[in-house]
Amino acid sequence: MEAIARAKNVKGSSQKMKLVVDLVRGMPVSEARSVLEFSGKRAAHPVRMVIDAAIANAQVLAEQDNISIDVDDLWVKEVFVGKGTTKHRRRVRPAPMGRAYRERRHYSHVTVVVSSEKREAETRKTKKAAKA
């Protein structure tokens, strides 16, 4: 079973968010949460909140289908970051040769998919072990 959670217009550039997201891709949810909790990156907190939302969505979906699901069995199947809106503020920053640049604030969209199904890598390992 899969559950999806999205956060739109999260403050921070998508480039910086991708550095954090790459840390937790493919990990079990409990391990991913602990990695994000002790990460020094500012973008780790919003990503952790989205993972928590995905866990909650998985529990709600399991309840609706009358299935019992263990949170420790969930793992981060997909996680990706898209470019969000860019705010052009009225403030200016000094630039070379007497010019002025407008201040821009970048936002991003974070999507997390958690799954309780077996990972493909594990199934591949078991198939190889069975053939040998």
C-alpha cells in the first residue's frame, strides 16, 4: 500500500531541498525521520513534516481499507522536489557597476510517497540467492 503527501510553496530553493531529499530516499521511515531530525540543514524540517504527513495518510488509508499497518514497515519509496513560485520582492540588492538586483525568494514543492510493500532491491536479492 502506498500513501502520498505533498507540501506546496515550502520556503527554500529546490536545489537546497534536493540535497536533503537525497539523504532519505529509499530508507525506512523511522531511520529517515531520525536522519532529518539531526541534520544541520534548514530544509530538513519541512521534509520531515511531509514524511510525517505521508505516514498519517498511510494510517488513514489502512483504516479505511480495514487493514492493520505497522509504521515500522513503511519506507520512503519516492521523494522529489519541484520548483515552486518565486517571489519578486520590492527590495533591491547592490550589484556590480552601480546596478541593483531585485531580491527573489524561492519556494519549492515537496512530494513524498511511502510504501509498505517489499522493496525491489530486496526481492532481487532473494531471487539471486534462490538461483544460486
